Amino acid sequence: MHKIDIPENIVARSRRQRGREHVIERIDPARTAHVIVDLQKGFMGAPFDVPVAREIVPNVNLICAALRHAGGINVFLRYTCDPTEPQPWTVWFETYLGAEISTVHRDAFARGAEPWQLWPALDVQPNDLIIDKTRFSAFVPGTCRLLDELQARRIDTLIVTGTITNICCESTARDAMQRNYPVVFIADGNATVTDAEHNATLGNMISTFADVMTTPEIVALIEAGARHGAA
């Protein structure tokens, strides 16, 4: 698991800016979505192994179970390379990646490929959503149907877990906040290659884009929200 170390000056600045410890103090579970980003075989093993991604699965599953029980929705995202999409991501595959690694990406995350599949230890249930995306962020118009699904269910709050912390998870959380979704970014439910990269994103999140909580904190908030709704 990542060693979490957010610089105190960033935490203090966040408190001053928000006027309180947490920007999200209460949630309605029925209007909350847990967005699980790219926990696929290709990132949990070959060809792009992120070892900590395997370690966070129990925490991700705990959040899934708590929110499902409270009436919320779990959304499993899959990073997908789709050669038939109407707006191909040429700058990534042809400019930012070398030819060899570009081919590995395209092959590994082609729809139906083994590395493209969700990690088998995830707690995925029939009522959960599984949604493909072809960009790092799930909110790029025309590349993912996540926004449509959230709006159809009147979701107003997001919880973000998954991998890679500083790429797809951060990109999705940033864009969600700018689309008026309060975001809870889970410190021990996201994973990347190094602690430094992970903590840099946590600093970005807490300073501007999201509330940062641990798994026990978000589970307690979900359970409190369920009790409040039932009262």
C-alpha cells in the first residue's frame, strides 16, 4: 500500500480555503456513484504492472459493498483502445508513445483482449455498471458514456478509486469536479507506480479538485448517509 504523505502546508491551505476539514460532510448514498477506474488485468499484471493496484482491491471491494447496500451505484471503467472510434486519439498513440509501446497499448487494451478484462478479485455484481472509455478521463465528450449514465440516475456525488492515481484517476476526478460533481478521492483506494506520484496527486486533489478520505472514512460517511435517509 502507498505510504500517504501529503505536505502539511497543502493540507493547511486547503483548510483555510474550504473553512473546514472536509468539503463533503454528508452524502446521499442513493445519489452517489463509486467510480472504479481501470482495475484491469493489464494494469494488475503484464504488460503494465502496478503492484499496489492489487493491494487496494480489498478496500475497493469494501466501498463497493457499502455503497451497494446503501442504494448507490458502482461503476467499473475499462480503458479501451478502439480503432473504430469516430475521434481517434492520434496524439497519444502516434506522438506521445513510441511505435513499439503504442502497439503494446493497442493490443493489450483492445476490446475483448485478456489484459483488457477487469481484475477477477473485484466484487462486480449484476446491478453494477461496466463502462468503456478511450481516454484517461471518463468525461471527454464522445469517448465514454459515463456522464450520460450519471445524469440518467440523478447522481450528484462521486467516489473515485482505481489506477493509475496520477493519470486516469486524477484526470477523471478533475473533470468530474469541473462538471459540478463533488468528488471524494480515496487515499488508500488508488494506486500508481511510486509513493511520490501518488502523494503528488493527493496534494492536487485536496488543494483544489476533491475531498481526500481513507476507506474507513468514506464507508462511515456512506453508512451515516444511509441512516439519515432511513430516519
